[in-house]
Amino acid sequence: MDRRTFLVSGAVVTVGVATGFNASAAQAGTHGHHPGNRIPRQALGAGFNRLVFSDDFDSLRTIDLAGTGRPGKLWYRDLPWNLETVPASSFTEHRSVLTIDQGVENFNWGLSTASSITKRGTAFVHGYYEARIRFDPADALTTKGWPSFWLYDAAYSIYFDQPDMVPTRFGEIDIFEAWHAENDTYLNEFIGSIKEWHKDVGAYSSSNGWYDTTADWKQWHKVGLLWEKNHAAWYLDDQPIIDVTWNTTGQSTPPASGPGEVPDGVFSILDNPRKGMVLILGTGNGFPMDVDWVRVWGGRRSKVITLRP
Ligand SMILES: [Ca+2]
């Protein structure tokens, strides 16, 4: 251990104590729990030390079940592009655990932090995103979609019906996807990737987004994403598993893949999305996902944007 490592470790411990970290709060349980104020080390290391968005799912009151899009909720269930809205009955809460059991197949989009009806809600730029989730992989055998936790360009989604407001290039960050082929076995992958979409062309994607896990997904696991300027990193139970860097002039590391030649500066769209990105939870029709909590950690170099029409 060199001095720098020691100092970094020391800082983590000091801050953890000051914010009242309780080790027992991080232990797995049979039902939902509150994680206290523990700041993940990887968030703290990037300067994201403030809880800027949080839902323990103690009830369904944070969800716009009525589907009005009125402000004051954390989650909305109306969808852009006239996609079929997920019925309110898809969301249940028991012992502080949200279960999303979608009755429709719609790109794994059940809830997002903004409404496309009223164009209100919350969007984000940079930060550390984490959720505690579980699901039964056996459900993959009879369904098309999959449990997902992701970020998508806010302007592209909420202004879908106002073409002059829709960006021609925009980003997507898949924090976690339990991808599987339709009606086929879930092979235990953690899919964590970034995409840069170009209108009428398609998406350029990071090429190292597949991570084989040994996790038992019927038990609780934490999935996490660090998103900062020129860098994204994915975490499973606080262990780093995937990492991508980019810049404004060259190719990303590792190189991206996509339609035709990958443009220089690929992924730099993620450095400053105009309206930020909305956070999305969802799954396939017939592939329920349990969510104990969702947290977003921010700081001086991140933004939380209150969306208005
Ligand atoms: Ca909970």
C-alpha cells in the first residue's frame, strides 16, 4: 500500500463515520431495508458525496400511479412515442420492496423520472447511480424483455412530439440489463454499456458491456454506475466490473462499435446532454423485478435538472 492509497482509504473511513455508516445496514436481508447514509467508495472517490435522489420504496406514493404527469412524484409511468403505458397494477409494494410486473412489452421501460405528458420531472448529468434488485432468472424462458435500470436522453424522450426540440445525437447508458434471447435462458450476464445514437444512422455502443457473473439473482444485489466526464464505470455489489473512457477528439477505450466508421469523439455527447438524462426502471412482460431502493449520489460536478415544459 503506497501513501496515496492509504490516504484515500483514510478519507473514505473518516467520511463514512461522519455520515453515520452502520455496517449492519449493508447486510442482505429477506426483505427490504434502508441502507443508511453509506456513500459508496467509488462515488466518494469521484466527488459524489451527496444523496441527490433516493427512493426506499416504503410505499407507492412516490409513483404517479394515476398517470397524470403532475409534478411532485419521483416516478412516472407514461411513456414517450405513444408506447403502451404500463398499467398502474404493474406496481406493488410489500415490506419496502417495489415489484414491477409489467403487463406490456415496451423496451423494458416501466417507470422514469419524467413525464412525457407534462414534460416535467427530474433529469441528471453525472453522478453515481445504484439500485438494489433481485429477480428470478427462470422467467426469462417465457418472456421477451428483461430487468433493466438505465438512463436515456431526457430531451429525446419528453419532446418526442416536438421535432424541433428533439436532438439529432443523444446518449443512452444501460446501468444494468439482464439480457437474454427471447424465450431463452438468462446466461447470468451483467450488461452495462453506453450508446451514442445518431438520428437516421443508429447507435454506436461500447464494446465491453458483457460481464459474466456468478451471482444468484434471486438474492439481492447492488448494481451501480459511475458517470463522469470522459468516463463511465459499472459495479456489481460495489466491485468494479466494466470501464469505458472517451475524449472529444479520438476513439474511446475500448473502441466503440456501430454502423460504419465510428466518429471521433464518440460518447462525448454524454459529457453535457442539454436536458440531462432520465432514470428508468423496467422489465419484460412476465419477468418481474424487485427493487429495494434506488440512489443517486451527486456533488459539485454533477447536475440534477428539474424539467419544465
Ligand atoms: Ca426498500
